[in-house]
Amino acid sequence: MSDYVIMTDSCCDLSAELAAELELEVLPLRLELEGRSYRNLLDGGEIGFQEFYSKVRSGAMPVTSAVNVGEFDAAMRPILEAGKDILCLCFSSALSTTYQSAVIAGRELEEAFPERKVRVVDSLCASMGQGLLVWLCAQEKKKGKTLEEVLDFAEGAKGNICHWFTVDDLNHLKRGGRVSAAAALFGTMLSVKPVLHVDSQGRLIPMEKCRGRKASLLALVDHMEKTAVEPERYPVFISHGDCREDAEFVAEEVRRRLGVREVYIHYVGPVIGSHTGAGVMTLFFVGRER
């Protein structure tokens, strides 16, 4: 069996404890906020999750940046020097240049280390949807599967990682061009909460509008009920923008309605949270299709 490392980036939004348990190598994306630069570390070591969302609620406007080629080179090179191969699962290429940077670094390093393998997967996932794909791949690795076998698994499974989410503040989606200024204004006045998903190409797509927060949370579970595959077998991942009570509400609904046994809850990290704002609520699960 080949010896290899599973690498990903911090937009997986896994907890630092879970990432360590899965033996992952995780590269942080970055953000600029109020004149300072921070790495999006899984443990919130440079900017805490609650601190970040407090600043966003106060009107701070973060700017984010991807992992660059040099950072991938610096992380990958010691692994290859140690005689190990790399399977790198990246944040959706539709939302970030992180994947492209990993591909470039991997190709250059394979030339420098012709006996080693660097395989890079465009997860087409975001937040803990990416985290769920990484978790599933780590389980395959634990079964003794080779790098190429887990690579094939990842490519086959990524289209079944369903992403559903809602936001509390439409203005952040307006900044990112996801809704118009007029829609954001009238939606905010009418307490309209959009429900969105990440499609098969890794893009954020508005799907429906709900009147009120609770209706939008229940809509996430409704979508899971329509498309989930063996919900009692696979874990459900939930991430949130500093609204733990809402996350617990959704977790209880999926347990009650679908017999889900295992739920992982964690924050939406500051890089993705920069584009969604505080109060974002997400639900990720294995389904027939996205």
C-alpha cells in the first residue's frame, strides 16, 4: 500500500480536533480585516470565530485571499521529501483559485520528485460540504485503500455531497453579486430569507425564498428529506455563522425526521463567513444528487 497524506484547505471548516483525528494536512486561506491580515486557522488561532462575527455584525468588511502556489509548494515539498505521496482535496474552483494553485504546485513538484505522486481534486464543495468529502475520503484511507483508489472515490462521491444553506443578511450576498441591490433591500424589509445550494459545478445558486428564519431552517431539512441517501448511515455536517442554537435546531430536526445518528457541528470559518455574513446556516449530507 502506498504511503500518502490527505491534504485540504481551511475552507473545509472542520474543527481542528476532527482534522487532527483524520490526520489531515490543512492549508489556511487568508483574510484582511480592519487593516490586519489573518490566517483562517481551523482552531481560530489568529482570529476567533466569535470575534470575527462580532466585527462583521459591527460593519467590518473583510477581504479574502486563496492559498497561493508558493504556500502549496512549501507544504507539499517536505511530505514528498519524506517519501510520501499527496492527495489534495480543494475548495471549489468556482469559488476560489486555491484549486488551480494546488494543481500548478503539484505539477512542478512531480517534476522535481518523479518517483512521487501529487493528485489534486477539485471538490466542487464548500465549507463543511468540503469537510464531509474529506471525512469520507479519510474513512476510505483508514480501510487501507490506496491513493488512486481514494482519488477515484473522491471523484465519484463529490457530486453526491449536497449543500443547502440560508443567510440571515442579504447584504453580504449583494456584495458578492448573488442577489441584486433591490432584492437585498426589499428582502430585508420583508424578512425574506433565501435558501441556496451549491450546484454540480460548485457554484452558489439561489433556489427559493422563505418568509422568516424558522421557515428557512425547515426548508434545509425538507431538501434533505427529498434527496438524502441512507441518512442513518452517513454523518450530517452542519456549519453556522455564530448561531449555534439554530444549528442545534436543524440537527434535532434531521435526527427526528430522518433518523440521522451522527451530526458534526462547527463554525463557518471567517473566509467563507466573509461572503455570507453572520447568521449563515448550512446543512451538508450525502444525497442522490446535488
